[in-house]
Amino acid sequence: MSNSLTWSSKLFSAYQHLAQQYNSYPPLEHFQQPISAFERYSALRNSRKANRPLSLSVTIPFCANACYYCAKKNIVTKDRSRSVAYLASLQHEVSLLAQHVDQERPIEQLHFGGGTPTFLNAHELTELMNSLKSNFNLVCNKLTQYSIDIDPRETDWPTMGVLRDIGFNRVNIELQGLDPHVQRAINRLQSIEQTQNIVEAARTLQFQTLSISLLYGLPKQTPQSFAQALSEIIRLTPDRVSLQGFNHSPEQYPIQQRIQVADLPSSASIQQMLKTAQEKLSAAGYLYIGMGHFAFADDDFASAQEDGVLQHNIQGYSTTANCDTLGLGLSAVSQIGELYYRNTHDLNAYQKAADAQQPPPAFGLHCDTDMQIKRSVIQALTCQFSVDFASIEEQYSINFKDYFQPIWSQLETMHSDGLLELSNTAIHITPQGRLLTAAACEVFTGTHIAQPAAPQTALFSRAR
């Protein structure tokens, strides 16, 4: 498929606000229903019977410093000893849930996120990985994808060596800005030399994939300082670049109240940043995968997209189809079949459950047929920039246009504006609309869509 991009100021002005509203599907804010231990065990049993691929997502919630842009409920502390009790509780959760997973079933993907995973010292990281290896079938080779998020301020060469030795083969380096004014505004002082040091370590130690994450729209950030940071990143030649816009939501994330609204860049400046990113990354040989992700043509994501097998789930892009994700740790997110849930944010509640040999409190939802339909549409848009109506109609016994009639006028407007091409058989995101694919996804994420009376019975009789 073609990964070409073109820029449209008109589309950015009209749809950037809508694109910023979309994060993932189903939205985490809809995870409201208490999920019992029985529901989790039952979902894991069904997953085992279906022999679906399994990935693990492990959360280390601690950070030594508070980053003011953060949209996560991390635990900020200088007390490194707090990790001891947390690791004990995490290992209880690991051993408890592993009893419901086939021990021969290989773990194809593993991710450590946070917080800051390397808040743990080398011994603790090794201990945690050994616990996972004792309870799950972790096979460390070139086919498995075992990744970890890296804060260059909290990582050095010896730590990178430990990570490689215990089985990690992919790293994502978080670099949110290089301008000192921006760094002070977000309370994240990080030099390019620190990042270069970790990149050199990753290359020397032969990590398979190196990714760098960058935010645009940060306080005190200018198009010039952003362009300079992007140039520095391109010189490091990471395999992937993840580019995400900063969404200032202080009412939802209290730490962001420390950011002065007057320091945020204008819409015109943000537009220039995104346009610059598109031009610079394309010129450097990166292909646009979607949802802010760029990669070289020989990257796994690019190859999977070309072959039509790229996936997008609660953890982002993946090359493994129909993969279930088991989240472990505080605030960890799981998707097991049609069950989605998120572990509690409350550390005391998490540890209390572990002491009682119970899984932590969790809230989530069961993905009904309506959500499955929307998920399939969004999956196609985010992975292939298009959705074929016939494939959705055949899978769910619906008429695509009738089913989505409540939002059809919005799709027609997007067609008129040039964000997408809408026909009687398909939706195709245009080259100038691809950076704003999330806007189209957001239209499909609305509340339950009223269905026409005729196909309703057939639709729900085929619920999976």
C-alpha cells in the first residue's frame, strides 16, 4: 500500500481538535463496570481454548520526578525502597493469573511500561523477569517482541546490558523536548547527550528495534525549537519515531495544573510543528504507519502494513493478529477476548488484594456486538487507512450504510472536505487526511448507534 502524505492546513484547522479527542477503542473512560476474578479467569480459559496469541504488559508505576505533561497516575517518589513491597505484590499477581494460562503457550510480546521501569535496580529487574519466566513461557529470540520504555535520565550502559541479558530486544526512548525552556516548563531536564548515550548502548548491544517518542505542542515550545529537536532525533536514526500531540487537560490530570496556559503554543505554531515533522521525517526516509507513528521501510510495522496484517490494539500497533493482552501491575490494562479491564490505580488496594491471594480490583467492560463492529472499522482505518464495507457486512450481517446512518452526514462532510473518500463500497483516508485519521476514528467511537429494525435480529444472532 502507499504511505504517501500531503499537507493540508484546511484539514488541520477543521479536524485537529477532533483527532485529539481520540485515544483508543474502546475508550478507557468507559471502563466503569467492576470486573470480578471469575470473569477474568473465565476469559483466560476461553483464550486458552481458542489458542489465541498472548502478550504481557507489565506496569512499573514509580517515577523519581514529576513530569508536568504526564497523563498517567504515576507514583512520584525519591524513595527507591518503595519498589520492594510493590514487586512482592506484582509477583503475587503474576503467579495467581499464570495458573489460568497454558504453561506451554509462548508469550509472543512483552512490554514493560510505567511510570519508569528502570526505577527498579538491576537486581529487581532481573528478579521480576525471572518471576515472569517461571510462570509463563517466555522465549527470548528474534521472533518475539520484548520491549521496554526507557527514560535516559534513569538508565545507563550497565542497565542496558542487564536489560539485554534478561531478554529485552526492543527499546522505546522517551524524549519529549530538547529546548531548556521547554524542559523547565515540563520539569523534565534531559540532554541530547543522555539520549545519544542510550542509543549507542542499544546499537552496540544489538537491540532489534529502537524507537523514540516525541511530543509536540508543549509549553514554551516553538516551531523552531521543535524542528531542532526533530533534526537531532533524525540524526540518531531510530527505527521508529512516535509523534504525539500534547493535550492539556488539567481538570483530568492535576499535575498538568502546573503548566501555564499562556505558555502553550498557538494553533498556528502547532500546525507548523506537525507540518515540519511530516516533511522532515518523509525526507529522512520514514514511512507513515498511522496514529503518529513513522518507521523505515524495512521495519516490522511497515512490512506488516504492506502485507495487510498490521494490528492496532490497547497497547498500540502490533504485528500479531488476534492477540490477547494480559496486563500486570498497578493501572495495567488487559484485553482478553471481548473482556477489557484496567487494574486499580490505588496502591493500597492493589497490595491488599495480593496479600489476600486475590487479583487486584479492576474495572472494565464486555465488548458487545456494536463495539465489535466499531472496533473492526477503526482497526481497518488505523492500520490500512481504509475500510471495505463488504468485509464488515459479511462478518456482522449488517448493511454498513444503514448501520452507520446516524453518522453518515459527518462522513459525507469529511468526504467533501477531503479528509476521506466515501463511496458505496468503502472509506479511504486521503493522503492529506492520514495525519488526522484519528478524527475519523472519533466519529465511529460514539455511543451505541441506533440500528434499523430490519437487520437487528440477524445482527445480534451472530454475536461472537
